[in-house]
Amino acid sequence: MKKCNTLNQYLGDIKYINIPNVNSVADCLFVKKMTNGLFLFLGVIFSKYEKGKFTGNFYLSKVTIFSAVWDDIPPNSYKRVSTFLKEEERLLFLSKDYCKQGMVDGWWNIGDNDSIMNFKSTVDLVETRFLNQDKLFESIQNSVELRNLDELSENVIIEIISSKGNVDKLLDVKKNKINNEWFEVAKSVLSVAGGNLTEPLIKRLASDAWRKTFIRKSI
């Protein structure tokens, strides 16, 4: 997506890298680093109603399933970037439409270089505030659901590496689709674990394993 490439030119300055948008709810997905074994994501979503408008969300997790906050996964691990701006900062980085009293949402314009720069500055400014949320890391580490999801996708990676050794060719993406072998191995791992072999779950697990492997080879 050209829009993702445009954002990547700016976000690269603050150490975020764009990864292929494979089975993700985000329109563009960026990752910055792994902290204590966790993945720090920035997902960009474009408005369906206002052309060119976009917003961003942070997501910190053991897995790469962007925005997953079900069961005991802490909801504060997934937060809108603009919610961490102070009132006076909103005047600096957002258009006046998003500076009204009580407003917490914020959107930027992909067709305006100054607006994209303001988005980058916002992300750079508030990232630490997101990471410093009370007990965020502790809650993520204590999540049973995340532990289970993480273990399953790690088992997929182990099986892939065990059978293929060099997985570089399996990281190729064609038309936003990954190699079918990831799905075959994910289905096998779920079957052994006694999991529910539904297509959405297999797809989620295979995609998580693929993204983890891609990111580890990219950072």
C-alpha cells in the first residue's frame, strides 16, 4: 500500500519498521522493538468516511495479533495514540477539530506532509507514556491467554525451522498472502494441543508465527 510506504518514510526516523500487512486489522502495521520479549506495535487505520484521514494505535504483547485484548489480555495493552496527548499538546499536533474540550480522539491527513510529521512527533512523544502505564508489563506477563497463544505460535515456528531449516523463502508474501505451509503446520500444532480446528484460529496462529519470524529476522 502506497500510504504505508509514505508513513514508513517518516516513522523510520523513530525506529519503527513497516511489516507486510498479512491478516491484520490494521491497514498499515509497524513494529519498533522487542522489550523484555514483547513486541511493540503501531497500527495505522484509515477512515472509511473521510478520505486520507488516519489514526494510530499502540499494541504491546507477546504475540503479533494486533489489537487482541480478549479474555485476560489487559485492555490497556492496546491504546489510541492520541489519548496520551495533553490538552496543550493537542493544539500542537492536531487540527482544531480534535482540540475541543474533552476530546481524546485524533486523526491526521496522509495527503499533508505537515500532518504526517505531527503524527510522527505525537508517536515519539507519547510512546513512553503508553509503556509507563501502571502494571502494563506485569499484566501482559501474567496473562494466561497470551501465554497460551505465544506457546502455540512458538511451536509452529519450531516445527517450521525443524523441517525447513532456512525459512527465508517461506517469508515471501504474494498478494498479502503467506506460504501455505504456515497454515498446515499451524493446523498440526493445534491438533496436537487439542485446540479447536477452526479456519479463523488456524489463520490467526499461522499469521502470528509468520510475523514473529519475519520481525526477528528484520530487527
